[in-house]
Amino acid sequence: MQGDGARDVVIGLIRKITLTKGLINDQTRLLHDLSISGDDAIDLLSAIEKQFGPITIGMNFDDYFPNETEGMFCRRGKFLGVWKPKKELTVGDLLTCIKAGRWMP
């Protein structure tokens, strides 16, 4: 599945996890814009891989997402800089990985 079909599936999976009805596009950042972290991030990536294959092999999860405890602080706006800042991962980044069939950092 390529192009808009993959985009629609990925956005649908994101909406299922976040329950957001707002705009989600290729520039939408999973953590920084949607506060997807911890178990929700694992669930999302697992669901994407069920649909499209193992695209996160070689990805260092901790570079992109806080764990569940860190995520609570991040979502509540109390992130005090105790933890290493996380890299941005966008919907477009995921689509690039899906198209390539592998992790594309």
C-alpha cells in the first residue's frame, strides 16, 4: 500500500490512539504535537508494523519517545529538562519508512 492509502491508514491508527479529530498531516510530530509517548507510542508503531512490515528495526525508541513516566510529565507541561530532549518523528517520516520498507533516520 503506497501513497495516500498508507497515509490514510497511518492517520487512522494515530486517531485511534489519540482520539484527536484535529488536523494531522505529514508535518505532524507524534510526540511534540500529539503527545504520543510510552505505551501509546509502542502500540502505534506495532499497529503500523502489522500493516506494513518491520519498519522500525534499527530505531532507538528512546531517542524519539519518553517512557510512560516521563510522558506523564511531558503531557502535563511539567517537563523540567531532567531528561534528554527527544528527536522529532513526523507522520511524513513514518510514511518515508513505509515506502522504503525500512527505518530511515
